[in-house]
Amino acid sequence: MSEIQSEIQSEKQADPAVPTTPAVRFADFGLSPDILRALSDQGYVHPTPIQAEAIPVVLQGRDVMGAAQTGTGKTAGFSLPIIQLLLAHANNSASPARHPVRALILTPTRELADQVAENVKAYCRHTPLRSTVVFGGVDIAPQTAALRSGIEIVIATPGRLLDHVQQKTLNLSQTQILVMDEADRMLDMGFLPDLQRIINLLPKERQNLMFSATFSGEIKKLASTFLRNPVTIEVARSNATADNVTQTMYHVNEQAKAEAVSYIIRERNLKQVIVFSNTKIGASKLARHLENEGVKASAIHGDKTQNERMAALEAFKQGEIEVLVATDVAARGLDIAELPCVINFDLPYNAEDYVHRIGRTGRAGASGDAISLYADKDERLLVDIEKMIKHKFVRAELTGFVAKPSSGERERSGRGAEGRSDRGSDRSGGDRGGEGRGAPSGRSLQHTRSAYTSTPTSPSRREKIDPWFLKPYEPALEPEAAASNVAPTGGAIKPPKVKLAALLGGLPKRQ
Ligand code: AMP
């Protein structure tokens, strides 16, 4: 194939049309031909706006605070210049000592870590640089073997990374570049103490890149503590929803929501949709309901093993599953190109999650639909979302939808621990084995007749964090020990009051 033909081919493959900056080409950044070849393999010719802004800045060795929505191409925005910078050290030596960890990319979830790692691997493929991913919930041995062989770029979730440090399979003393991806979510999931420990293991002289979809006061505080004179890169308004997503809010009776979801899927003939549920049991029940209605559906949440989650995701990507019912934590970081629609079966307890959820659609510049169902009791959550995204919804009725008389199924569902949120209460959790480490669990909904909670509780903004997630770092158990370890119920541990400033106060001041 001629060069021109292959370029036309490449441009075609890139068709998912991430909004790119056509005036600029990757070749303009002075990236190595090996990287440009990898980009051409991917079909990328023009950078996206965040890539156009971030690549030159990172190449200069500057710290970056990036405000980027999902689907903006931020992964390549930080990976490409990192690879370019590390090429100075690239070598083909068989000695592990010649391949120390030089860049560390931290992500809140295993799925995101895996995705970032796939991208990094693709961009490095024509270079001698080595990369690997480490996250919990899977056998540590292959990760250990990979790390021992010498790896320049490590993509990791914080807990498992610390396990490797503890087991001395990982040394971070030569790490020149630190990336915190989805930093907002890392704080949300209670990773701050782990981040603190990891930062203390790194050389003081290093480059720091921090990316976050939303910029809360806490995030700004974290940024001000460890970023040095950062360049702020913002490609979309923070706390805003993607412009190319049509958002609809349907008022539906709580008991009729599952039926409403299948109605919407049938009516719109949806073939690839993620439906968000606030609880694990809710996700499983909804997936079952959809299957009974003839919709190919699968649930992904923290009670599923990593392999089950990966298999469901793969089947979804292949079109074998039409509907993925997911909790927020499980869905975080999923990159499914051109997802046409997301449905909020439950409105999220945390308005920021709404932004993340609808970011699943309209990715890569494509247009998308975000359909949300809300019941009377959800008005407060709805208003929270409206405040956050500064947009007032039209409260619509789902025309043509008539709910069947209640079978009582929902009345039996989701009671007590079963209906628990997918955050924080998962004792098998942590990025070592389950979900995130300290996600505040959703508040219990306050209402009178909903079948989803049996005891009305006072609606605090966020429920108390499960104390297990605030426990000091403990190294991973040996497999045998882990097998015999029965998770404690956690009632006795008092959650320490972890103050952000206090935790970060100990950070070494950089010169
Ligand atoms: P990210 O925000 O990094 O998850 O990227 C979102 C999607 O855009 C991913 O599917 C990438 O593969 C794709 N992508 C990233 N950069 C480009 C580019 N310059 N041109 C076309 N697609 C891209």
C-alpha cells in the first residue's frame, strides 16, 4: 500500500471523529517516527484539542493540571509525550536494571487501568520501552514476573501498587513522571492515604500530571500540594456535561422503572446501551428483568469477579450483549466507542456521577442520548444535578408507556444489605480484590412507599464511608492466608477523621 493510500485508510479508521484539530498533525510535535507509526496504526492523524494542548507542554517537562471530560483523548494526551520523553532511556538490554520504572500512571479502577495500559502498549509498540498494568482482583504472580523483568511505564491502581512495593517487586525511586488520571474519582473512592504513601516513595524531582473530569475544592487542594507551577489545560467547562448529548428526564413511578427501561429499549430499538443502577442488587435484578423480556443483558458490578466483568464488557463490545447494567464504580472508565445511549435507571446520589455517566455516550465527538428515569422521591437528586450542570430539565412523561400491574417483585427486592450501594460497602473491595477502596456509599433514599428501601432514613448528602476503607494500608495476604481470611464485619473500627490538609501537610516541599 502506498503512503498516501495508507494515510487515507488511516483517516478512515479514525472516523469515530473525536473532535480533532485538523490544522495540526501529530507529526508537528516532533514525536519520534516510532510513535508516529504507532499512531498511524491506530488511524490517528490529527490530535484532539486536549492532545494539541497537552503534548507540547508535557514535552517541555512542565506539570499539568488537566480538566478533561471523558472521551476527549486525554490518554494519548499524556501518554504520547511521556513515551517521547522516555525514549531517551529506551534500550534493548536484557538486564532488568536497565529498565527501571520511569513513569507511573495511577487510575482509580481496574477497568480504566487496563484501558490506559492498552493504549500505552499500542503507542509503545515500535519502541523498546516496556509497559505493564497492575491492579487487584487478579493473580499477583504474572504482575510480579513482569515487574521483575524491568518495566519503564507502570499503569496501576493504588492498592495493588502498594502491595508490589511492600513485596519489593517494584521500586519507584527512579520514577520521573507521575500521572494521576481521574483524580477526582480517586479522592471520591478514598484513595487519598494511598496516594500520599505513593507520592512519598517517589523522587522529589519529578514531573506531575493530574487529570480530572471535575474540579472540586478538594481536587484543587490536592493539586496545589503536589503540582509545581502547573499549566492548566481545560478543554471543556468543568462540571459541565458533553454538549453533544441529548438529555431527557422521564417521570416514572418507582415500581414501574424496570418496565420503563425495557419499553424504552424496545421503542428506540436500542442495541448498545449502558443502564446505570445505584445498587449491585438493583443492577442484577434489572438485568434479569430485561433478559426475561427478551433483551440480551448482563450486569457488571463489584460482586462480579474481574474475569466476569471483563467477559461481560467484551461481549458488550462485540454486540453479543445489548444492554450492560452497571453500577457507577464498575462503569467508571469504560471506553466504549460511539455508545449511542445511556439510561439512568436510578438518578445518582452524587450529582457528579451524572456527569460521568452521561459521559459514556457522546464520546469521541459522536452524538448521544442520556435518558434518566426519576420518581417523585428523586426530586432532590434531580435538583442537585440541575445545580451542578446549570441546566433545568423539562420533566417529561414517557408517552405511550403503560405499566403492568405490580407483580410485587420489586417489593421483595433490594432490602437491607442486599440493596446496598456498589460503593464502600463491598468488603471484598479495594483495588486489590473488588471495587474502589473508599467510595462513599450512596445515601439511602428517603421515601415512604418505594420498594427499594424498607426503612426510611434521613437523607444525608453522602453516607458514612465504610470504615474498612479507612483502615491503614496492609500488605496483601499470601493466597493461602487470604483464602482462610473471613472478612470482618467492620462495625468495630472507628473511621479516623482524615483531613485532606493534614494528610498532605507531610508532603516534602519541592525545591
Ligand atoms: P480517551 O478520552 O483517552 O479515553 O479517548 C477517547 C477515544 O478517542 C478513545 O477511543 C481513543 O482511542 C480515541 N482517540 C484518542 N485520540 C484520538 C485521535 N487523535 N484521533 C482519533 N481518535 C482518538
